[in-house]
Amino acid sequence: MYNSMVEKREAEIAELTQKIEDCKKFDELSKKRRDELMSTAEMLDEVLLEPYITDANMRLLVRKVTVHENEDGSLDVSLEFNGYFKDTSTGCFEINE
């Protein structure tokens, strides 16, 4: 009887130890994610302080630009951003002359 009680407690301890480790990992991930968001926000703040976007700042913000000319002569421009911006890392707009 004593052995079964000890085994039961050891199992509970192992389960709680695993939960503690999971919480620590979640905490580390949350801190990392917060730091990434802060660096993205700081980068945007620095770029937006300028009255115009320099080539260097554009390269900080945008990873890839894709331009497609439509049959009617209008252009579709797609921007793939560096960093995380509200559930999206791409933007697309159309230019008509």
C-alpha cells in the first residue's frame, strides 16, 4: 500500500514538473515574441519620424517588391515586408495612370 502511494505521488510530481517546464517554455516564447514586436515597432517609429522614406529605410521595411502590368496597362504592386505587421507580411495595391 505504501509503495502505491509513493508511486502515485511520484507520478503527480512528474506531471507537475512537466507543467512547470511547459510554463517556462511558454514564458520564454512570450518574451521572445514581445521583443520581436518591440523591435518592429521601434523600426517603424524611426522610419516614420522622417518626412520621406529613404532608400535605406525602404530596404529595412520591404523584403521584396513585385510589379505586374495588367492587360489594361495598370500596375499591380505587391510589397513583402520585413517583420510582422498585424497578421500580414505582404501588401498589394494597384496603380492606374
